[in-house]
Amino acid sequence: MTAVTFERATPDDAEGLVKAQIAAFHYDEVLYPGVGEGGPPGYDSVELALKRMGQDEFYKIVVDGQIVGGIILFSKDEGHWHLDLLNIVPECQNRGIGKQAMAFIEQAYPATKWTLDTPGYAIRNQHFYETCGYIAVGIRQEPDMTVIEYEKRV
């Protein structure tokens, strides 16, 4: 595989990022039959992607010149960053890109505490985050799903 790069997202990237998000989140329907098609609020909105670029740290994941995923994170307070979104298109999953993305953000944004959430049904995500050093610290019920809250102290 060619080198993976993590680059700041620009408005020109919005459509490609949303396409990657849709592909990644809709793949959950394949991995977890019965879950149905969907994703986090606004995952399929170019307008929301553009808004997030203006307010959060938004990166595109690029392989061979193509956007294959995205990362959105934001500061919650001094020394505390929250990973709000990490997605990779299905055909590029299981190639180590996710681990590279986690290493990239942790190096680029030094923190004493990282947090993230993932759906309760997403066993594969949970395993991935746990192998990256995250610990489940809570469970909350959203209107349409259970969410597992993760934390990593650095």
C-alpha cells in the first residue's frame, strides 16, 4: 500500500469526505445485520461537513491521491481532546490506516486525556479502540441506540 497521509480538510474536500463517511457508516449494515443504514447525525451532509471544517479539527485521510476517510476532533478543555469521528471506507479497512490515524492525532495534539464514543453494537470499533489503549468508562442511552464512552489517559 502507498503511504497514507493526513491532511487538513478544505471546502473542496467536503463532497469526497461525505462520500467516504456514507460508505463507512453504511458498511455497518453489512457488519451488523439488523442495524440498518445510517450514521451519526449529519454524516451525509456536505453543509455540516463544511461547518465542521470551520469549527473543529477536520482531516482527510488520503491514499494514492484519493480520500479514503476522515477524522474530526475538538478540544474539550485544557489537555482534553475528543475524537468525534474516525471513518475509513470499507475497501481500505483492516490495513492499519486506523492505527496510523490514531498515532497521528495523538502526536499532533498532545493531551493528557482523550475521549470518544462508539455505538454499543459496533463490537469491531470497540475492539479497535481498546487495542489503541482506550478504556470503556460509561454507557449512555441515546434515543435510537446505546453508546459506549471511552477514555484514554496519557
